[in-house]
Amino acid sequence: MRRSILLLLVLALAAGLVACGGGQEAATQAPAEEAAKPFRIAVVMPSAINDMAFSQSMYDALVKLQKEMGGPEKMEFVYSENMYVVDDAAAAIRDYASQGYDLVIAHGSQYGSSLQEIAPDFPETSFAWGTTVDTFKEQGIHNVFAYEARAEQGGYVNGVMAALLSKSGVIGVVGPIETGDAKLYIDGFKTGVLATNPDAQVNINYIGSFSDVALAAEAAKTHIEAGADVLTGTAQMVVGAIGVAKDNGVLWFGTQADQSSLAPEIVVANQVYDWTVALKPMVENIQKGVLGGEAYSLTLANGGLTIQYNPQFDLPEDVKAAAEQTIQGIIDGSIQVPVGGE
């Protein structure tokens, strides 16, 4: 009897020890799970996050990506805005890299030379810049991604609509600097106008600045004085041009972000960028250990570019139908959009 009791006590004690062991294992695993760090992104931008153009398009994409990845506990991001002085931007890029961010984005083609110098100093950090397809692989740098918007595609669509809506046949374009997605958009817009109305006159003025709102406004006035009844333009300085267009009842076509709220009565449509199409594969590659060397493009086909019509503008059905037909033609390849020297 005593032996039976002793045996039961031994078994009970053993069971208790096993249970304690399991509890200890769970206790040691919990902190490890809690210690999982979020993916960290830092971005340097040339203008404000609410510029209704280039910088806002990236900020909006990061907000969207954060939500899709599960919130701030899974992905966090910080930003430096209004970095129009390249040396200041370079200092910010280097500082973020030294803080151990997983991805540091230099959102502006003007930052390329700085990034080419900084990236080799932080071989375990991924960098990205746009708009370009140059990852510096040929220079022996392997931790830089590149991204671009094939803005000529939406530019062409906007140009088709502009040609159909213009009564004077004179259309004005306010450009910043003749580079990157700005040039692509303007080239595509002009091509779309002339493909629809070969007799149209497309006047293009590059003002030499991405941020000079007053100069953009003056350029818009000059176009209107020359007979333009439709305007377009690209970069953050276009808010000045949109204001002039609004005051004169001249139609406006936007790009990069939705600019309808600036002048609902005259903004017809906007080409809108969704940079998550480029950001998602970057994050996936970094998580797999690929730190750079690839370039990504936003297109109408992959959804990185969309044409958003202003619901408050009474767009004629035939014009919208022509735009939709053009979008489909670019997607299926039946419409080719040559730009520059292509």
C-alpha cells in the first residue's frame, strides 16, 4: 500500500515538473516574439507631404503600405520634407542610414550623386531613389534600388482629352526641369495632343525649378495670354499655375497626385502615382536578403499609374470614352507612346 502511495506521489511530482518546464518554455518564447522589430523606412523628399504632387504621392504610398503590412507595429516610417537643398538632403540620408533603417529612400532624381557616394559606406543598408532606372550596379554598388513612373502613358491620355476639350487649339504646359518623370509626362502629353489633333499648338515652358510657385504662375499667365484654354504641368510648383487657371476659367490636367480639390471647377482629370507597386517588391527583396540592384516602373498595366477623373467636372461622355479607349490601347500595346529620342 505504502509503495503504491509513494509511486503515485512520484508520478504526480514528475507531471508537475513537466508542466513547469512547458510553462518556462512559453515564458522564454513570449519575449522573443514581442521583441520582433518592425520594418523601418526613412524617406527624404524635396517638398512637403501635402504638395498635391511628387512628395505627397510618396507619403500617401507609405501610409498605404504601412496599413497593408499590418500597421506601425509591422512597418514604421519617418520622413524629412522640403529637402530642396541637395546638401541638406544628403546629410539626412546619411543620418538615417547610420540609425539602421532597413530602407532609406531618396525621393528625387537630384539626390542621385549624393546617394552614389553614401550607399557604399553602408553596405548592410538598402537605399532607393527615383525617378530613374539607374541602380549604380555598373559602378559596383549593390544596395541601391531604383524606381520610375512611366508618366508618358498617363500624359498621353491627358493629352488626348485636352485636344478634344480645347476650343482654341492652343494648349500650354508648365514644366519644372527637363528631366525624370517630368519630361516623360510632358513628352507623352504633347504626343497625345498631336495624335488627336495634328493642328493643335502645344506651347511648353520649362521654368527651371521644381518649387518656384510664383514662376509657375507667371508661366501660366503667359500661356493664357498666348491663347491657351487648357493647361497642364508637373511638380510641386504647379499649385501656382492651377491658381491662375482657376482665375481665368482655363481647364487643367494634373499628374503625380489628385489635384482636383485645388480647383474642382476646372481640373478635368489627374494621372495619379501609386508607389506601392515599387515599394512592395523592394521590401520583399530586403526581407529575403536582396539589398538592391533592381529597378521598378509604374505603368497603367500594373496599376502604378491610374487616371482619376474629377467627379465635380462635367466631362463629356465621348471624351471619357476616348480616354478609356486610349488607356486600354496603351495597356494592350496597340498604342505606343514614343517619348524623347525613342
